[in-house]
Amino acid sequence: GFGKKGGETYSAFAQNYAQEIGLNGNISIQRVGGGELEGGYVRGIYDPKTNSYRMEPTVYVKGGAAKLTEYQVQQVVQHELTHLKQVQDGRLGMAKIDGVLYKTWEGKPYISNNAFARIMNGFNSRSNSVRQQSYKQYRELPWEVDAHNAGDPFKDTQ
């Protein structure tokens, strides 16, 4: 793990938080470069043979992690671990329906993977209004509302 929190690495912080929320497995944390956006992500893996979805137990802390405060990195970790828990609990998933791949929420198709990709790609647009619209759409996705309640690196630090 990287970073110290009174001797505790972010990996240890992640493992403790995972236990707290009932997330199974060993969690790893990796720093990745690139991109203007600070934050993090997790990787989902869709298996077409079983029409099922799982996530790697790794939180990728992104971009300018050096610019993030310790508090913000912890918020990123909590946010991303919430997505892993959503998948573990079957709340967030992916399924192919009539040949179209969907993100599912609480067992129902919510948004096609193509429409989701358009939202995420909008973050990299040169157009400020496209970026703002993408961010608004992203923040309204129910799994993001849920995860932002658990950890939001850019909310006011109280």
C-alpha cells in the first residue's frame, strides 16, 4: 500500500473499511497515473457465458493522487469499496438483454453500457458544457448516489 496514516497504510485502511461494511476478500490499492481527474475507480468483469458480473478487489487511485489529501484518498477508497459491496450484494450488476449489455441496479436494467460509456467519455470532452452534463448524469446514477454518500473526496471536510 502507499501512504501512511499514523503507521496505517491505505491498504490497511481499505481492508478495515471493507470488513466494516461486510465486503469479502482481500482488497488491494494501486496508484495509477494519467488524467486530469483525481479520484478512483474499480474494474468490473462481465462474463458473457454466465451473463454475470463481478469486480476485481482492487481500488485504483487515479491521476493526481499526490494532490489528494489523506482524507480525500480515504474518501475515494470508501466510495470505490461501496461499488464492490453493491456488486457483492447483487445491487449493481451487468446483464445482456436482447443482445444489449446493460448496467443493472437492484435487479433491473438501468442504462445500456453504451449510454453509460457516453456519460463517462463526456468527462474528457473539450466542451465545458458536455463535461458538466456528463458529471450531472453520472452523479444521478443510483449506484453513484449510494457511493457518494459513503465517500466523496470533494465534499466539504467536516
